[in-house]
Amino acid sequence: MRNLKRVLFVLFILLLILMILAFVLENQQSVSLLFLGWAGPQLPVSLTLVLALLVGMVIGPVLGWFLGCTSRASRKLTALR
């Protein structure tokens, strides 16, 4: 049973890698993003999407941590009153 789980996990990871590789190879058109008058460099669509995903993966937990800290601080102030 343990080996079956390991094999299924490896197959899942390989399938995920193949899907990512296919996405990157199919989306090689260059795009330039324009945001608030600032034009970004010409990058492939796949790289632009992967960078957006990574930025979101960093910003999400940071915002969650920040909001958690502020709510804990407000609960402490409420408890002290």
C-alpha cells in the first residue's frame, strides 16, 4: 500500500510537470504589459503568467499574516479594556 501511494504520487508529479511544460511550450508569444503608464519588457505569455502566480503566492500569505496580526492586536486591546 505504501509503494502504491508513492507510485501514484510520482505519477501525479510527472503529469503536473508535463502539463506545465506543454503550457510553456504552447505560449511563447511575446507580450508587454502596460500598467499605470509603465510598460513592462517583452516577455512570453507563459513567463508572465508564472510570474503573476508567484507574486500572488507571496502576497497572499503576507496579507494573511498582516491581517491576522492586526486582528490579534485589536482583540488584545479589547480584552484590556
